[in-house]
Amino acid sequence: MQEIVKTNVKRQQSSKRHHRRTRYHALYFVLVLLLVLGIGVSLSMTLLFNITTIDVRNGTRYAESDIISVSGISAGDNLVRLDTAVSAERIRASLPYAETVKVKRVFPSTVEITVTEAKPVASVEYSHGYLLISASNRNLETLAEPMQDLLIIRGFDPANDDPGAYFTSREPGEDDILRIITAATVESGVENIYAIDIAEPYNIMVHYDNGSVFEMGNYTDAVYKLKLANATMQELTEGRLYRLRMVGDNQISVVSEGAAEVETPSDEPVSDASTDTTSIAE
């Protein structure tokens, strides 16, 4: 019986030693793996993956060399350590007409920079002239006169006029109104709008090329209202001025304010102005 007990003890001790050796081997493997990974990371951030090519896909007025310069990226920089978001923001902040910027790593040694140009959507009238803005409410440049054939926005008081800066207003809520109105004008497809006055957010005034005016109310459903007003004007007599006013959700009242100002020979009579009122629903 004593020999059987001794044999059991020896087997238990042998099993414990085996388990200890297995744990040591696993720990050794983990340490070696961490060491290899550490060396790999260190090499990738120092000797490996250094930038040799900067590929600029440029759709703007700026030179490729200018885009690379303001990006802060140089040949020899490490591709792994490159902060693409920071580089993209540097380009946007420095170049006002750079509307969208994407900076992408292409291993092992290339950086791709894709830049698209902002399209002006309106000239915003203010105390020092006009601010040319993009669809994202970004100030592209300051002008002495509004850009020809481009929508004019009146009644907006910008807090700054720095080129490249996003528009902010001194009045709460005007930023959203400006963005919604400019976007709605583009989306509606109405091309004969000359200017929009947003000084009164609940009584926005739309001025047309022929001198007619549309009192749109607030900016809710702006696309629908602009399309409805345009359809209404198509049914009116040409050569006359009209004042349109939004009534409810789907009606427009129309008042004729007389003949439009046109050049006529001195001996040709001009018809007297008359006033009529019509209500047109979609």
C-alpha cells in the first residue's frame, strides 16, 4: 500500500512540473511575440513606409505645389505617423476654394490628396461689399460688386468676412436660414430669381429679374414655395410687374402692380397700370 501511495505522489509532482513548463513556454511565446511586434512598429514608424510620392488629384484653381505646401506633408515623412485629418483641414483652412479635401495613405510610400473646387451659390450683401459663398456657407472671397448672374442675398449680418471661414451671423438662427434658402434656390431650378431678402425670417422676400416680388413667408418648404411661385408666374401676362404672396400652404395671391419698365419709342403710348387680384392654387 505504501508503494502505491508513493507512486501516486510521484505522478502528481510530475504533472505539476509539466503544467509549469507549459505556462513558462506560453509566457515565453507571448514575450517574444510582443518583442517582435514592438520592433515591427518601431521600424514602420522610423525606417519603413516613408513617403516618396505625393499624388495630387486636383480639381481646383490652385497649383499642385501650393496644395502640397499648405498640407504640411513632405517627402520622407512617415506614412504611418501621418495624420490625414489634420493635413486635410490645413488645406481647407488655407485655400478658400478647396471645398472637399481627402488625404489618403497608399502603402508602402504614397499619399493621395484629392481636392474639389467650391462652386459659388450666392453673393451676400453686407456693409463692405459682397461676400461670395459656397453651398456649405463658406466665404470664398470678398467682392466690390455681386457676381454676374448669381443670386444676391440681402438682410444677412455676417460676424466675420475672413476668406475660407464658414459663415456665422450676429443674429441667432440666420446661419440656418441662409443655408436653407440658398440650397432651396438651387434645388428648385428657378433661374429668374435676382435676389432674396432674409432680413425678416417670417417674411422672406424673393425678387425676380423682371421686378416682380414674392412674399414667401418663412423658409419652411422653401423649395415647394419657389416652384409654386414660378408656376404661378408662368400663367401671368408678360411685361407686367406682380406682387405674389403665399397664402396658407398651397395658395398664392397675385396683385398686378402695373407695366414693367421697358424702353419704348417716345411716340408709342404705354398702357396705363391697372391692379387686379388673383388667387392661384397648385
